[in-house]
Amino acid sequence: MTDTAELLKNVSAELAKASSEFSKKAEDALGEAKKAGALSAETKAAVDELATKHNSLMEAEKQLKAKLGELEQEFARLPSHSAPQARDTLGGTVIKSEALKAFAASIEGNKRLSIPVHAALLSGDVPAGIIEPQRIPGIDSLPKQRLFIRDLIAPGRTTSPAIFWVQQTGFTNAAKVVAEGTAKPYSSIVFTPKLTAVSTIAHMFKASKQILEDFAQLGSTIDIEMRYGLKYAEEQEVLFGDGTGVHLHGIVPQASVFDPAFEVEHQSGIDDLRLAMLQCQLARLPSSGHVLHYLDWAKIELTKDTLGRYILANPLGLSGPVLWGLPVVATEAIGFEGKFLTGAFQTGAQLFDREDANVVISTENADDFEKNLISIRCEERAALAVKRPEAFVYGPFTAPAPAGG
């Protein structure tokens, strides 16, 4: 743990140094582009090299922080010098609950069962009455899930039904050298107080009562279907919530419009995302991720050079989606096709969890008793704070040049 902490300290110091160099070089590049109308190959190469170094250090720092946190948690859980005990998954927590076993053994009228589950979940429609006669061990394995927007945003907790926070909507730096006895310039920072209510995201499905006797199927259903569905609904709100009623105020409605500092010859989607990163950097908020539609990410991965070689993708590679050193969240969000969101997700926004996903099972909802059914509900409560709107850049991809153009 000591070695990891020391390594994290060194990487953080290098990151601060790289960020300062990157900001200065980005400003020099912008000045050169405005003056000459384009960047020299030498300047562009230098900026790209600094960007890659900066983003690699950010990713290394993030991974080291996560590793150190895990080590501290494991150490805290150790009762002695023995190895840490394995932790149950969400489904495992539910199916091992003594309350669930007693509930299944003797179904009582007008009784509900609540099982607290410490994990983030979400959606799915499951037809009633589908029961398999037997579960063979090993068939219920968790699929490899994609990243969600939640994985990019800084996490938070709250114990209140609403959060009070401050949004910074602008910073004008007027600092300069002044002569003795003269007035000093005023810089400007705009702060806006915000009060955001906690919203509930939930869904339910019905199933035959006999599912309680098939705990493996119940665990699989909760782990896969309900968790994925809840995350999908959460992602829609975090991205596009309009802030009215019980909706979250999402990132896209508050993001800055994509305004590239200069044009690139034969500009493509790959260039668009790099220019969006530059726009964030010039706002003093280095990007930490990209969000785009599955179709657009596939187009980028399949981009080839004049010899038919893939520019980015390696068909035999197993690494996750990454572009310009930053993680990519490929989303199914409706209306996102042809558009992208790049930003400093860790510093520009925070998602506060008021209530982790929990599961409630009831036999007394509607006509469940008559039809021998159960109702299963899964929900969470959370609030979103977009603290720095200019930390995010949203816009359409550049239209491809016509053939022969």
C-alpha cells in the first residue's frame, strides 16, 4: 500500500507539470492558428505529444487512486492477517437473504419483503409465467457490460431529499503586470447557487410465484435485466434530462456548443473529438472522456487509410474503447447518433446517490394473489450537479467530404 501511495504521489506531480505545459502549448497553438490560418506540422506534433502524455498520466492517476482505495477497503475489512473474503454480487445478496428464504417457504397475505442491496441498478420487461424446470450451475454468468456515463462522472453521496450547491458558469482572467500606484484589474468569476431535488428512477416486472423456488433464476434476473435497465434509464436522464418536474438537469442541455479553434484538412470524426478536447483545455478543464453513439464509434473504429489498413482499431485487440488517450462511452441514447459529447466529467459534474438500488418483492399488488404472481420492484434515488457547464462540449460530427472532393 505504501508503494502504491508513493507512486500515486509521483504520478500526480508529473500530471500537474504536464497539465501546465499542455495549457501553455495549447494557447501558443491557438495564437499561431489565428495568426497564420493553420498550424505547422511541428506545432501540431508537439501539441499531440503533450496531449497523449497528459491523458496517459490522467488515466494512470485514476487507476492508482482506484487501486489504493481498493487496498484500503480490503485492509479495513481484514479481521486478521487472513485473505479478504469474497463479496457477493447483487443477485447473490438477494438469494442468500434469510428473509427471502422464509418468505418463499411460507407466502403470507398482505406481506412485502424488502432486501437492501448496496449496488447501482436499472430496467427491463420480463414476461410473466416463464419458469424453467431446472437451472444448471454455470449457465447464469454476468455478461461483459459496456461503460455507462456514470462510470465517467465523479460519485457522491447525500442523506437529504435535495442538495444545495454552487455552479460556476464563467471565469475571465484579467491578471497582468501593473505599475506601482495604479489600479489593479478585476477578474470575473460567475457563481450561481442551485437547489436540486433528488429524483427517483425505478421499474418493476411481474413473475410467477414459483420463481421464488428457483433462486438462481431470480438472482440472474436481478443482476442482469434489472441492473442494465436501470442504468439505461439513468443514462438518458444524465445526458438529456431537461430539469423539469422530477427529471434530472442533464449535461447536454447545459454543455458548450462545439466551436473548433481551427480547421483540419480532410477533417473527420477523429479530428472532431481532438478539437473538442482542445476546446475544453482552453477553458482550463482537461477532458476525461468521450460519449458517442454506437454507430459513430463503429465508423471511427473502421476508418482506414489509403492502403486499407485500420487507423485506430486492431481486430485482434481486447482493450476497451479509447481515443486520444481517453475512455469512450458508446451509448444507445436516442437522438445521439451523429453527435458527440466530450468533457471533463470528473471535475465538471457529480452524481449524488441518495438511495442505492434496492429490491422489493410483493404478492399483494393488483391481482397477484389471484393469479399466483409476484411483483418485483427495483429503484434508486439520485441527483445530478453540473458544476462547470463549460467543461463539456457537445456538437455534430463533421460531415464527410464528398467522394473525389
